[in-house]
Amino acid sequence: MLVLTHVSKDYGNFRAIEDINLQMENGLYGMLAPNGAGKTTIIKMITTLLFPTEGEILYNGVEIGQMGAQYRDLLGYLPQRFGYYKNNSPLQYLDYLGALKGIPRKELKEKILSLLDMVGLSDVANKKMRKFSGGMLQRVGIAQAMLNDPKILILDEPTAGLDPKERARFRNIISSLSKDRIVILSTHIVSDIESIANQVMMLKDKHLHKMDTVSNICRELDGKIYECPIPQQAYESFSQTHLVLSARQEQEIMQVRYYMKDTAKEHAFAFPLAPPVPCSPNLEDFFLVTYQT
């Protein structure tokens, strides 16, 4: 079990996060917030790249700073950008990292082949990585993070810059890895975690704003999300009194999805085309409501 208790972090006179309390067991935890909200700061403290200004981080009841190398042996980490040698093949690169991690030679080769198969790179195991796409490199990144079979796997913005197909492939791989370890996936892309996270952590104003299942989080917006058609010429006026979550133009009509933030103003607006229709809220709705209100 990984526990953060009253954790705060200062950079000089700037407080990046404040009084964070988390408790994580095996499963996939999505850390969702806009860029600059403190996700990477928390991850760097969990990986011991930074240390809390206040509070403590415990693994199975022991402070991680006291565990030293024993704790780092339990970690797998894929940063936003990881270093690699462009002229290396995945086999060469993973063999080098395995040696640095002290993995016995007898089991290293078999482990590398198994990981490359898991991430779908067996057919390019001997090709130089300078020719790889961003998605292929990220899959090599997952393989290197899994070399030591970590108990805590941390992925920091792993799908940034990937196309939808690679993001879907990435989600499937990560979901399969979360059955017997703690997986923390930091992102600002809602779709990366909506369908696979056991729990979602949301940061706002330096604090932990929410930590719950996707269904419980979305349920808080029941009865507050609507869709309706609006004449294009009325859209600007509508958007001034409603929090618009999405809008799609269809000829002279705007199909609008919005959050009811003020009942009085809501009913004061005329709907000449059709009455509003209530919708089932999703995690993206909650994300937009949380960070736009």
C-alpha cells in the first residue's frame, strides 16, 4: 500500500501542492488535471526525485526515504520524455538497462523478449529506434519500466503526442498491467483513463479536489448536463449565460451540450427550436465543469 499523508511541496516561496492525502492499493489510478496543476511534482516525490517539504510518503507503513534502494527496486517509471540511444535496437537498449538494474543475465534475455511481445514490438526488436514512431518509442518506454517487474508503475503523460490508435493500444497495455500492482497514470487527456481507471484523482488549487471512481464522480452532475439546438445567431448570447461543454455546427444550427450553472438564467433563455434534453454526464463534462468554474 502506498500512502501520502499531509504532503506539501514548496519551490522557494512558491507552494506547488498542499496537504495531499492519498491511499493506493493494487489497481490503476488516473491522476487528472490541467498542465501545471502539480501532477508531475507528486510523481517526482513518489519516485524520490523530489522530497516533500511537509508530510510523508509511506510504502507498506515505511517511509520511502528510509527504504532507499529497496524502495527504488519496487519502482517502474516512464517519464514524459525518456532518454534512449537512437542507434540502439530495443533489444540492445533493454539489455543495457537490465544490466544497470542488476537483473541476472540468465533471466534478462527471456524477460526482454517477453516484454517486447507484450508491447507488440517483437517484429522490430532488432531495428534501430531512430526509425520508430512516437507510439513505438512509448511502448519501448513501457517495456523498460517493466524490466524489474515493479510493484509501483508510474506513467507521466505517456500518451502526449500519440495518435488515437496508439493511445488506444497504450490504454489496453496499461490496463492489463494493473491487476497485481499499483499503476499511476498522470494525464490531462480524459479519454486515457475514463474507461480503464479504478479511481481518478483530480487536483485543483494545489489540493486534492476529488478521488473516486469514474461513475461516482460523474453522478455528481446528474440532472445538470443538457443538449439542445440553438440558432447560430443566438449562440453568443447563450454562451454568456451557460457553461458550454461542446458545440457542433449543423448548417445554421448549433448543437450545444452545456452545464446548468444557474437555474434562473437557464429558464430565462428562450429555446425556439426544441426544449433542452437531459444527458448522462461523462468524465470530460466533470473535467470541464471543474476547471472552468
